[in-house]
Amino acid sequence: MADTVETLTARRVSIVKARDSGVLTVKHGDEMTTFRSLSEMNRIVANLDAQIATLQGTQKKRLRYAYQSGKGL
């Protein structure tokens, strides 16, 4: 079964709520997941954001910075 934007968004919301409350265990429907750390939760949220953006046809903007060194002459 393919994930939809709605199911991915619901998962993201439950993980973010748990993360913000300091809980490492999340229950979504019949599934229960225990994360090892806050950084793992952050990686999962970022992954869900990328999947949602792909399904919506949008991508995160990437910023590029150009640096010039020297006297500029």
C-alpha cells in the first residue's frame, strides 16, 4: 500500500508531538515505535518532510552561497 500525503502528515504530527513532549515512544494506529534518541526522531521527521514534498511535487529549496576571496581587483 502506497503512502499518501495524509498518512505521512499524520505520522509526522504524532512524531513531532512526541518529540516536543520529550517522549521517545510513538503510537500511530496499531503501530508503536520507540526511538533511540532525539536525533533519530529529527532524522525521521526530515525524511517524512522529503517524502511529503515529493508526493506534493515540491522540493525543499537549496541555498548556495558564493564566496570571493582576494582584493576584488
